[in-house]
Amino acid sequence: MIKKVYKANILYTKERSRFEILENGYVAVDANGCVAAVATDLMSIDCENAEMIDFGDRLLIPAMNDLHVHAPQYRNQGIAMDLELMEWLQNYTFPEETKYADTAYAERMYRRFVRDLWRVGTMRSCTFATLHTESTRVLMRLFREAGMGALVGKVGMNRTCPESLSEPVEQMVQGYESLIAEFNDPEGLVRPIVTPRFVPSCTPEMLRACGELAAKYQLHVQSHLSENRGEIALVRQLEPESTSYGDAYDRYGLFGQTPTVMAHCVFTEGEELALMKKRGVMVAHCPTSNLNVTTGIAPVRQFLSEGLLVGLGSDISGGHTLSIFQVMVYAIQMSKLHYQRDHARSFLTMSEVFWMATKSAGSFFGRVGSFEPGYEFDALVIDDRDLNHDHYSLLERLERFIYLGDDRQIERRFCRGREIPQPVSIPK
Ligand SMILES: [Zn+2]
């Protein structure tokens, strides 16, 4: 039964090649928080007894999904951006993640993180935590309290990392099982996701145990793939029997045996790309991070033409901005740099990056990221009056908000049909 009908200027991407635009349109939402209908004509919707909410001239768009972000690196956002990957990890990332052994510290930081994700309009995220089980639990509870969707990964790591960030395999498994026991609901908004940090930081035993956890509890998997040439060479050394970096995950059941997303894929090609396609492994494209830690330009156009699903990730703190709108801008700009080198592959368009951030990334969380009937109603109401919209089309208004706007224009946020108020205050 239809519970609410929202009226606004509606924009979303059913297909990646173009926007669906409904001037003064209606979205009807049922009691389960799912879209029941979307139309320009109210008469076509059977909505007797439904509550009508009129957002006037505002824009109504699907909420953002962040497919790759490191919550414990939030404090490092915007610092050490003049280093390359390995130096940045050793000197900044690992020391900060070590602090999450202290759950009080974790709670203080994670409250900020969840509040700021809310602020930038990201209602679902695929998040790395640290290896610390109790701090990871704190983050999951904060997401649950907020009513925001998240797949949260306790990080598996036990080699090529500082002693303080290494955990025995058995302890890792027990930690996961205790989180699974608390967040067991397959329909729940917040769920654990199996998260080996990346092949170089996991022994074969750790990778095998991760694959077994994913299979046993039917959990999603996330990790990093082919971000940097040094890393790829290291994987070749550590897993000599694997035919590619992707194959090193595949051998342990961590490459699409359950829904899987791999961040970066800057150097993914040939056999690895074919395997991703075959297994339906998603790409989390993180253009800001690729620039900041100088890894390279991912061949996103090729991924799309090969039929791979690509979403966008902020990759805090390799990436410097939590806003997926800003990440969209960088994705277009990076693809234009790629185009300058290779005119055979066209650069990305606004509808394509919007689709990547909404319907494509959303598919990792279920039926999320579109206003088609049956999709969970995750939405943002954008009041762009201060961006002088008078003489622009609806699409131009959206584009200007993406390029010029920020959280000040995001007036309301919805996740699975529920309006989400600002989460938890930040302790002084
Ligand atoms: Zn990452």
C-alpha cells in the first residue's frame, strides 16, 4: 500500500546513457520504504489515503552510495597528500589505524565520520574499519542508530604490516563470528563484509579463512586490486602460482563467489579483466585517491564497454573528499586526461558518473540507487536556490549543484523510505 507521495523535480538514471527527468513529478513510496510508482501524472498513481509531501521547486534525486571508504582514516583526511602509496601507508595510515585498539577513541572518530557521511548525502557505504573487533562493532552500531546502510569490514591483515596491526587467523575468524552474531539479518541495513586488506597483507591462511567466512555466512567481499605497479609485483612474488592479482583472490574464494567489489583496478587488463567480467566482480573507481597517491588513471571507459559494473568510492583518506558529488567531477576530469592520451576511448559523461554513483553502486546493496518501482527509496532533496537556478534547465541545475554545490543545498535525506535526521551529536 502506498504510504507517501513526494512531489518535486525528479532526476535519476535508469540507464547510464541518459537521465530520466520529471518536472513536477511524483514518487510514491510504500510501507516497506520502496518506490511503488514514479510519474508526472498523479492520476496514474493509486494513492488514496497516502500522505502528500510537496517539495515545490526543489530537486529530488537518489542518495549517494560510497563504494570504497576507510572510516578509521577519517582524521587523516587532507594530510600527507604529497606522498606516494607505500610511504603514506607506513607513515600515516598504519599509525592512525593502530589507535583504534582504543574503543573510546574509535567512538569519538566514528561519530564524526557517520555524521559527515550523512552531511554529504551518502546513505549507503562500503566501509573498511580496522582489525579491531570491538571498534568495528562501535562503527556498525553507529550506522544502525543513524538508520543509514553500510557494509562494514573488520580488516584481515597478518603480514607485511606493523606488529600492532597484525592479528592471528583464528582470532580474526572469532572476531567476525561475534560481529555476525550481532548483525545477522540478511535484510538488515548494516552488515559485516569480508575484508582482507589486500593480498600483500594477508598470508594464504588468512585469505583462505576469509574465503571460508564469505561462503559459510554468504557475506559480501571487498578489497583492493591492481592499484599500483609495485603492489602488483609484490603479489606476483607472494602468490607465485597465481596467474594475475585477481586470480590470487579467486583461488581463495574472494573474487565473485559472493558479491565482491574491488577498489581501484587501475592496471586491470587482459585475463584479470576477463575474470572480473566472468565472476561479476564490481569496480570501485576512486579517482581522487588515484590522483593523490599517484597510482594512475583507471580505464573506466573500457570497463563500462566490457559490461563491468563500476561504482564510485571516496577512498578516504587516499581520497581527500567524502562527497561523492565531488568524486563524480573528478571521475569526469580523470577520464578526460585519459582521453587526451587515447582518443579511441571517449571520456565519461554526467549521466554516466551519476549512474555509477547511484544505480550501479547501489546494486551492491540490493535494489538501491534508482526511483524505478521496487527500488528502496534512498533520496536527497536539493534546494539549489542559492546557485541561481532561474534560467537553467533541471539537468543544468543538477549539474551546477554537482560541480558547485555542497551539503548546504542538501535539505533532506532518506534511506529505505525513512527520513534520516542528523545522526548522533559529536562529544566535545
Ligand atoms: Zn582503500
